[in-house]
Amino acid sequence: MSTLLHIDSSARYSNSISRQLTAAAVAQWQSKNAGGKVIRRDLAENTLPHINEALLGAFFTPTENRSPEQQTAIATSEQLVEELFAADTIVIGVPMYNFAPPSTLKTWIDHVLRAGRTFRYGEQGPVGLVTGKRAIVILSRGGVYSEGPAQSMDFQGAYIKSVLGFIGITDVELVIAEGVSMGEEKTKEAIAHAQEKITAQV
């Protein structure tokens, strides 16, 4: 059975373009994968704990040597990693906040980038262990950052793509809806362009 991991990180619910587009992508995937399973992870509704000393200690302690406190500290991270491994396809909605992804998504990344779990260090450097998966990353941006004077301030898509590649997810499609704060007509055009790409890629 095919499994999709659906991640939303927008702080907004009403009028959220990234949520609108991830929902469209998931619906299309479901139409092509009858009976497929969808794992839903809403990072705004269910915020994750930030990395702290107890969790770092659990990360670097072998499973069999972890204290009860460390096992409790790492439980959420383990669940997130298992969700990632269970999925064949990952759909991630990423609005741009101050030129970068939301902090809620960065926290998710901190939980799933785990040495020995999602990557390992080999003789030639780090090796991703989360392989054979595809990711559709939907980016929404108020301005235009794919070209022009603001391009150097885009720390959104390249970062997410690099992080996923680091753990072995190299089949990554970026779907961009930008200029969505530049008037109604520009917003409609951006959404329509993104939906066209979703239709072609999902």
C-alpha cells in the first residue's frame, strides 16, 4: 500500500496558499492511489518541542543504554522518523517567513536529521538513509525571489531541497507560488501556475 506524508507548516489556516496547494496535491495523489494511506502532520496545530540538552543526550546514547527520561525525551523524534520512513511520497507546504521556512518546519527538521537513523557518516562523508522516496515541496512567497533583486534573499527552497537530499531524498520537486502579496491578479496567476505544476507532477 502506498503511503503519503502530508506536512503543513503555515501558521495560517484561512487564506493559506501553501495549505490550499498541499491539499490539492494530496487530493490528486489520492485519486491516483486508491486505498493509499495519508499520514497528516500539521506543525502549527501540533507544535513540536525544540531541541534541548535532554534530547541531544538521547540522540547520542545507544538505544539500549538510554535512561527512562531519555526514552521519553526522544519519543516524539522517533515517531517523526518512523512517519518519514513509512512514506513513499512526501508533500510539504512551506510559506516564506522572513526569507526562510517557518521555525515549526525547522524544528521538524531538527527532529528527523539524526546521525545513525536518517543518515550516517561513511568514508566519503555523510550518506542519506531515507532513500527511494519522492518529495513535492510547495513554496509560497509574498514577493518574487526566483529572479530579480531579491533572489539572493531566498533561503527557502534551496534549504529544504538540501536538507532532504542530505538524508537521501533526492527526487524533490519544488512547486513555487510567488508574488502572492502583489495584488489579486498576481496571486491568481501564481496559484494557477502552481496548480498546473501539481497536476503535471503529482
